[in-house]
Amino acid sequence: MEMGMRMRIGLLVNPVAGMGGSVGLKGTDGLVEEALKLGARPIACYRARSCMEELVRVDVDAEMEIITCGGDMGEKVLTELRDEHAHRVDYRVVYTPQEDGTTTGTGTVTWTTREDTKRACEIFMGDGIDLLLFCGGDGTARDIFGVVGREVPILGIPAGVKMHSAVFAITPRCAARIVKQFCEGGTELRDVEIMDTDEEAYRRNELRIKVFGYARAPYVPSLIQQGKSLFQSVSEDRAKEEIARFACEFMGPDELYIMGAGTTIHKIAEMQHMGADKTLLGVDAVRGGKVVGKDLNERELLRLIASSRDRGERIRIMVSPIGAQGFIFGRGNQQISAAVIKEVGIENVIVVATPQKLSETPFLLVDTGDEELDKKLCGYITVVCGYRMAQRKEVRRG
């Protein structure tokens, strides 16, 4: 790309993306109404605004025009920013979804559909965009890829429950920095996997991930997440057993443990003879070797924490990094929200991971949506990686 060119960026926000995370639905596809009843809050517009605020704050050495959709699909965020940065936000609305929304405690949620996403992408393509920046999760990425294929590079602002595709920036602000480098001609394009999880199977604690194709995306190694990896080998199984054996020693009988998803933590449950009760992909609560709360959402976790505190119990959170991405908070366990972590205290967070997973993960990542909390979580932590064994690992945010 030539310096000084006017870059045309398509911005698409999926307003309902990620709403199922904090309420434990493991996805929002077809479950928006249920998520709202459980107290879910819209997060996609907030995540998109965080990205765009960073983008208008930094100097971009190239002219940039933003093509977007009406209402919560992009226009709302950009209108707010234009009022604050009038000379720095240049955009056009080329598609408006049919108005259909629900009022919540934090405003009105626009119910858009996959057809809205696909139609917007078709119009973007006809407008000759150079990059499609979207805010959502794996389902949104899949719908977009189904229209644009490899013709236009795409980049994801992470806002979904499931984000296994390698098209997502680590955080919204990282996405802004990638866009800046892209507009200035400072990024290469790479083939990245577009992946999605079968949500129905996911809700049954079955992890079925499928690769739907390879999109093109701007690549900045330190700012974009790696694709999901599943580690399964004899040595991995042995390491999980060693971690579980050690956990059986240090988990006190009068302590409440909020236990995240993953096979390493599930192995701990198996060794404590509660494997059949512990969900593989949900967040559960354990006390004295028994599951006292299964597949909990954020609201249920906060209630349980309050009652446990009244009992004088110590409360801990146990999590394991997600695949090769390295996230300990913010991917696949949004039920353990910023509010939950603050109530428990970061000093009571225990991270477990096998040596192989740690060797293939340069550093751990957090993206709770609360920047101040993310800063406090950063630094070097001790990760349990075997029987009475641990490694020091750096935690970063975008």
C-alpha cells in the first residue's frame, strides 16, 4: 500500500456478541432473549468504542474513511466519538438494520441477525473497502468470511464468548494499533484460520471446533492472538495427573474454589472423585471435594461469594490458559468477570498449566474489559505445572 492513500475501513459491530459469556450460556447464537432474562449486559458497543477511541487518539499517517452500519452496528459508536473528536472521525453509513431492540438496565440492545451481517458485508465489498474491522466473536467472523472470503483482509475486535479464530486482536486497543499500522503500510497480510465451535455441543460440555477456511488478516505478532490449539499426548496426560495430585494436597476442605474450564482443571476434579459433576467447559464451584455450584454465571458466582464470605470461608479462583492463546481471563470464562475477580481478590487466583502448554505460550494474557484490573493482573505470577512444581510466567494485557 502506498503511503498517503485514502484508506477505506469497513466497521461492523455485532451488538449481541458476547452477551452470553457472563451469564454462562457459552455463546449467544439464538439465545439473546434468554441472556437478557439472566441479566446479561451488551458489551460489543463498549468494546468497539474502546478500539475506536484509541484509533482517533493516535496519529495515523494516512487518510482514513470509515464505512459503517446504522445504529448499534457501528453508527452509534462513531457518532459519540465524532461529537468528541469532530475533526478526526470521518464516516459514512451504508446499511441500516431493521429496528428491533430490547431495553435493558444499560440501554437498548438492537437485535441484529446473521443476515444483517452478511448484507452489510456485501455492501462494504461493493464500496471497495481496504479492510473490514468487525466487533464480535467466532460466529461473526464465520459469517463475514462467508461473504468476503479472501478478497478483503479482516480483523476482529474481540467481543464474543468463543474466539478461537486467529483473526482477533488481543484486545480492542490492540486492534486499533493494528489498523494504524495497516493504514500506514506497516503490516503484512497472512492466512489465518476461521474457526467456530458447535454451540449446542459446547453447552453439553463437548468441544467441537471446525476450521471453515483461511481468511487474510493484517499480522502484527505481539498484537494478534494465535489460533486455538488442543494439546493431547501421553506426556500431557501425565502432567495433568501430577498437577491434580498436587491440587488435592493444597485445596483446603473449608475453602470455596471457583474452578474454570479446561481439561487440566477437569483432571483435578476427577482425582477428587467429582469428575462426573464438574463441567468440562463451564465454571463450577467446589467445596470440600464436592461440586456446590455447577455451570455458574456471573450473577450466581457473586451470590455464592457473598454467602461464603458470611460463612468466613476463604475463596479462590482456579483457571488454566486457553489453548495456545494464553488467555487466563477473557476467553471462554467470562463468567469469572472483573466483578467476580475483584470480590475474590487477585491474590487468591491460582493458575495451573502443563509444562508443554507453557512452553508453547510465550506469555499469559488477560482481557477482562476492566483496564485497571488488567493492569493489576499483569506481571510475573507462579503457575502450578506439576507435582509441587511451578514456573514463573509473565502476564500481559494488550
